[in-house]
Amino acid sequence: MGTDRRSFIKLGGTAVAGGMLLPPFLQSCQNVQISGNVKSYLDHFEVSAEMLQKVIAAAMSKGGDYADLFFEHKKSNSLGLEDGKVNRAYSNIGFGVGIRVLKGDQTGFAYSETVTPDALVNAAKLAANIANSKNGFSPVGLNEKVPAGYYNISRKWEDISVEDKVPFVQKMNDKVFALDEKVIKVNAFLSDQTSYVLFYNSEGRLTYDYRPMISFGTVCIMQKDERVENAYVARSFRRGFEWLSDGLVDELAHEAVDQANLLFEATKPKAGEMPVVMGAGGSGILLHEAIGHTFEADFNRKGTSIFSDKMGKKVAESFVNIIDDGTLENNRGSINIDDEGNDVQKTYLVKDGVLNSYIHDRISAKYYGVEPTGNGRRESFRSIPLPRMRATYMETGPHTKDDIVSNVDYGVYVDNFSNGEVKIGAGDFTFFVKSGYLIEKGKLTRPIKDINIIGNGPQALADITMVANDYRIDNGTWTCGKDGQSVPVTCGLPTVLVKKLTVGGSV
């Protein structure tokens, strides 16, 4: 009844795309009922239900309050094009298990890149040392949790060859060059990833996930006289090979060329404090960095965040609603289960201008006496889970983009950010704006570029005076870093007006 890893890769995606051709329930040697899906994941990682229980018992042997096992098999591939040819390729495989034991709010953690019985038990005993008392723990019955299905796909990346992928990268290069004679260089990339996850904890929860990811994009470099400009565009989703198309290549190529051309006409505005209109979509990175991180419950539990004493209090205008969502279909930030085996959900962080919820993992949820929000995330099996964002965005408001722009006598409209820095405690931030427009007498006028936006996240939130009805998710290759771990996320925003921020431009 075993299924080897090679066969599982062929079969496992079927569970995601439309149901596996296995009996609905199978019996283990100890009469434990498990579904065909779980049986395939157990076979893939070459463990049994009884072995999971044995390892959890070892993890709990010194008096821990809770323990979990996070098995992961991740395969990553990437192709890169430069100087007209696909000349870079990379593949990596990660395989192993992370074992975590909690004692109060303290964490014991160990991982193993082999999953033999001895290796698993030894790692469990190491993690168990966070506690120091005898424990009469007895494994509870298995409680299988069927994960959600937020990213069903048709063609799995593990079935796709390099030869299938190369033409799309080459077409991107050719299309960008064909669009404008000023193009002097193109870099293009395509990266895909497939992850299989098996999770079990001391409460008996047994669940699993299949996580595809694709990122596709280009850098367009153009020259006009002595001036050189560049633009980066990309898309990233939890989708299969069927997502790639000539139409997508065309869309990205046009966007890259248009953005680079705009920069040839751009100047810098006068520096100073002024109204800032944040454009719909990519401006959501400011929401993520300057505001979202301060809602993460570990920072609030430790009193680091400025929002630690503001739960239930007004933090913005009544038409401001901020959400962190793990349920958006095929979204880069979505997950069927979080990395603590919890259900994911759509969580209102700010509801009608009032702070409604923090972003919780298991530890913070227990501290605050609430249910986890499905935000326990980790970079890999080698890392502990932390409260992390998924897709963070603001809902639509009662205004229009034209209403907002027309209300600004002199200010800036920004919609393309390249990087930024934020201090979590106070929420002070600096963001580098790649491009935007000057606003003069209620109209968008001259393009601008290469300016800094400086402010304070909580104050900027309170200073949002208008929110438009044009909310949009930016489906770029956003990756969030925290405590040395990186995870995929997305962000979004409608057009909003912040009544004043400091703009670093020309003197």
C-alpha cells in the first residue's frame, strides 16, 4: 500500500485538482482510520500514523504543553535570461521535518533533514528540553483535518520540463525588444516552486497541503541620448503551468516598456511636507510595512508595537477597513492551512476605523485568549512559525480617484515603490518611490521619480482622509522578511489620500 515519492508527486497533485483515486479511508495496523489523501502524504514522507504518535510522545516527554511536527518537501526551479539567451538555471530541493515544543511562551525547536525513526525521535527529544519535568503524556486519537482548496490547478509544475518553460522567457525578451527601439537590455526570469506539507500535533490534528507557486517577470533597460532608465514588472500566483500564455507575455512587456518610457519625462518635486495620494495596487506595500507589521501579535504581546494598548479603539476614519486574508483564490499570499495546521481566514484588522484584531499565531492567540487567525508561518521546516501577514489590503471606500486628486492643490501621486524601511516599535518609515506624478491644482501633471516618502505608520493611518472605490491587489513578487525568515505575501490598496507626509525631493 506504500507510494514512493516519485509516484506521489504524480498522484499528489490530483488531490488538489480533483480528488485522488484512492479508497476514502484506509486502516492502519492499529485500526486508525485515515483518508487516502493523508495515506499518500504519510507514504511520501515514509512515516506512519503510529510513528507520528511516537515522535510526539518523545517531544512531550519532559513536560511540554504542546508539540507539533512540520514535514516539508519543497522543489524550486528558476530560469534566467540575459543578453538575449536563457543562460541561467537553478534547482533546489528541501526535505525534512521541524519539531517544536511549547512550554508557556517558550519554544524548543529542532529539525532533521532525514526522517528515519531514530532521527525523528532524537530531534523530538532535543526540542523537548525546553521543559524539565516528567510528563505522563499519552498520544490522543488522530483528528484528520481536510485543508481548504484556495489554489486548485490543472498542470502541476513537477510535470513540466525546462524545454516547456524556456520559450516563454525567450518570448519575453523578444517582445520587449520589439516594442521600442530604445531598449538596450532585457533580463527575464521564470521561477516555479512545489511544496508538500504534512502536519501533526499533540492535540491529534493531522493535516496536509500542496503549495504551488509561479513567478514570471522582466527588467527592461532603455536608453535615450545619454540617459538610461529601467523598469521591473512581474506577476506571482499559486497557479499551474496553464497560467502562462502569450497574452501574459504581451501584458508584462508593454507594462515594462511603458514604465521605463515614463521615467524619461520624470523630474523630482520640491521637498517638504504635503498631501500624498497613494495609487491603487502596489502602494499597498506601505500598508504592509508601515502598518501591517505593527499589527503582528508578537510585537504587541511584548509591548513593542505602538498598537499594543489600542485594541478596540479608533485608529482611523470610519470608512477605513484593513484586512489580512489567506483565502484569496490562487493568491501568492494564500495558504490552505497555516504552518501550525490552523484554518486560514479573512481577518479584519481594522473594522470601521477601529482596531479589531491582531495577526495571531498559536502563542499569541493563547496569550490574548482568542482563536489563531491562521497567520502562523515559517520559511521552511528549519524555522519556527511566527505571526506573519498573507495578503494585506484595504477595502474600497466611499470616494473616487478623481474626487481624491481634485482635492489636492499641490502634492504627489505615487504608485510604484521599490524598497523601504520601517521601525516596528514607533512605526516610523522611509519608502523609496520609483515613479508617480505631481499633483497641481487638482490634476495629475508631470511624472516624478526617485523620491522618498517619510512618515509614521500609525499617524499616516489616522491621516487617511479619503479612500476610493478602486481597490486592487498587486500580484507582484512581494516577499516579507522577519527575524531572518522570508515568506511570500501580497498587498493591495484603493487610491487613498494621506493629508500630509514628508516628501524628499529637490530643494
